[in-house]
Amino acid sequence: MKRSAASTAAEQLAALIRGSASTVALTGAGISVPSGIPDFRTPGEGIWSDVDPFEVASIDAFRRDPKRFWEFYRPRFSMLGDKRPNAAHEALATLETEGMLEAVITQNIDRLHRAAGTRDLIEVHGSIATSSCVACGRSYGLEEVDELFDARGIAVCDVCPGGLVKPDVVLFGEMLPVEAIERARSLATSADLMICVGSSLEVFPAAGLPELTLAHGGDIALITIGPTPYDRDAAVKLGGDVAAELPAVLAALADLD
């Protein structure tokens, strides 16, 4: 029986993983779509499809009009809070557990990698797991934030008079956390293989990480729907649903044993 192109690609990626001494994953919004979280710009569905993020979700917007900022962010916190990892998150956690994946670098803020069991996780855009007072630095867990809203609909610190509470995510106009992006660059530079999952690879600086792997002699593999700037450079590309493609790679790895 003739093997399908999808199964062949999964087998190719499995062979690359087996032959790699250092494999890292880079994930974007697409890995969480099967968990019910919209991506960013799909018309009519994406988080930014009908709103200007600089007007409602930038650091300037937070400072200028925290009420409007939270009117946008608060329902999204509620929406993300009950989401669960899907088979793609779980497959990456399994690869790490079995010693075939060094770390996961993610652009996502949704906590799903950690919920799936990933231990070495670099969240270059921060996480909704906590929010902090911008005045005193007190940290609040996601489940605590809803109790901080005053009559205006603004989250305020409960020990610091007038202190505004901000999600510990990188807003538009903010710098990425230095420690996280430097660790990500170090991993990308030393990787024999970078697996890019659910990312269009268009948002910098994370989109530049595959180039570091290529420049230092490593391979990149793509698991994502739609084109990326790295399609011609990839050793293999799987273009189906990430929640089906990554388990298929695990199955192909098992066949190699």
C-alpha cells in the first residue's frame, strides 16, 4: 500500500528527531487553536481581526485608559482560564519526558504548555498565569485577579493604594523579557533541530529564531497550516492539524524503536 504524503512527512520528522542531539520546539498561536483559542488574525475569528491592538492592548493604552484596556482583556482572561491542552501540547510534553526535546519556546500566553506537563518552558511573551501591581510589584495568580476590579472596572492592588494591576504578558510597545529571549536565542543557536509548531513565523524577534538554527548548521521542521517565510528552508513541513500531526510523529518514533 502506498503511504500518504502526511505519513511520510511524519516519518521524516521522526527520523530527524532520532538523529538530533539537541531538539527544541518553537510554538505559536496555531498550537492552541484545537483547544478553542482563536489565533490572531483569521477574518471574523482572530483576536485582532476587528480591533486595533495598539488602541486597546498596548502598554500606552494601559497607561492612558486602564478601564478600556480591561474591558478588552478581562473577558479574554475568562475565556482562556478554562481552556485545556490538546494532543499537540501533550505530544511535546511527551517528547521532553522521553528525552527527545530539550525545551519549548512559546509565543503563547495561555499556560497550556505548562498544563500539559512541559517542564522547560520559555515564555517569551509572558503568561496570563499572574498579574502584578505596577507600583509595588505584588503578584496575583490568575484566579485572584477577578477580585481586584473596582467599581470602574479597573484591577487595582489590594495593598498598594492606587496601584494598577497589569497582566504579566508582553503588551504591544513593551520589550520582551531579556532573560527569556536570550535563553531562546541560545537554544536556537545550539539546536540540531528546531520544530516550529503553529506559527506563521512573521512576528519578530521570535520569528528570527529559526534563522539562528539554520545559520549554525541545524535543521528546521514546520508543523503549521499555511505558508511561512521558511517553507523553502525547512527539512520537512507537515501542513495539517497540529493536534493530529504531532501524535503522528510520536507514532512514527515508536515504529523506529
